[in-house]
Amino acid sequence: MSKATVGPTSSTTNPWILTTERIVIAGVLAAITIILGVVPGLGFIPLPNAIGNATTEHIPTIIGGIVGGPIVGIISGLIFGILSLTRATAPFFKDPLVAILPRIFIGLTAWATFAALVRINRNMAAVIAGLVGSATNTVLVLTMIIARGYLPTSIIWVVLPQAIGEAIVAALITLAVVNAYFIIQGRVIYARETRRRDELPY
């Protein structure tokens, strides 16, 4: 079981303030989000259903919320939403209230979930944050689609298998990337090593 340590989102630094580190994280994740959005088949994966696409585009937003805090999550989500709007093929995704508004909350819920659970277990926190962030995307987008009258409530059952698959993929990728981030940052020392970091041979 890995130890939970204090990271960027749980430090004494106000999570609502943009530090230099968070600006860099936001820039990198924005670039990844744009690449996923513009390269066919990466961020938006065509599917023969009413929604039209599965997505991995929400994953950088989830990761942004976890490692950079809520502001980075909001920035990544906003970029995701704008790409979704500008590249929309389905009529409802040409509506900013469907394409953009729900995406702003993805990073927020991922950040809040990770911050609440990280001191219990970092890996568990990352997985659950990935699931929650993905569910936030699905639930809020579907809510807006139905509320705006684009599709009936029965669309929920059509999209449910896709949503479960997206959540699982998001959780696994989030776990891998978050672990790698904390290792690189020197915030986590694995296994049963009891020596101080400066005494380790690696």
C-alpha cells in the first residue's frame, strides 16, 4: 500500500492560486487536450449511437484537477469544452451549454475527490478521482442534453455501457499518470524503504 504524501493539491499553498508550477501544468495539459481533440480518433472516438462519440478528451482535465488543483482543472475543462463545441458533428454539441458548461466541473470534482482521499491512500484516491471525473462529464452532459430537449431520457440506457467503459479507462490512465507525476516530483518513495531520500542510491 502506497503512502499518501502531500502534493500540489493538498499542500499549504492555496489551491485556488495559480503558481508557476500550476501554470506550466495547465500549459502542458492544454497542449495534450488540443492534440487529442484535433487528431482524428484520439480524443473523440466515433461510435454508431445517438451521442456519436466516445471520448478520452476528459482525461487531461481529470489529471489537471488532481496534480494542478481546481484552477488548472477548470482551464483544461474549458479547453476541452471549446474543442468539443468547435469540432461538433451532433447538433447538441454545438450548444455551449452542452459542450462547454459541463466540462468546467470535471477537474473540480476530480480535485475535490483526490484531495479528500489522498491521505488515506494515493492510488485509491487517483482511481476514484478518475471515476468521479469521468462520471461528472457523462452525467452533466446527458443532463444538459435532456434538459435542453435534444434527446429523451431513454438515451441514458443507450449511453450507460459507453460511460462505464470511459470511466474505467479514465481511472486506469489517471492512476498511471498521477503515480508517474508524483514519482518524478520526488513526492513518493515506494515500498518499504526507510532511508531518507538523499541516502538512496537512485
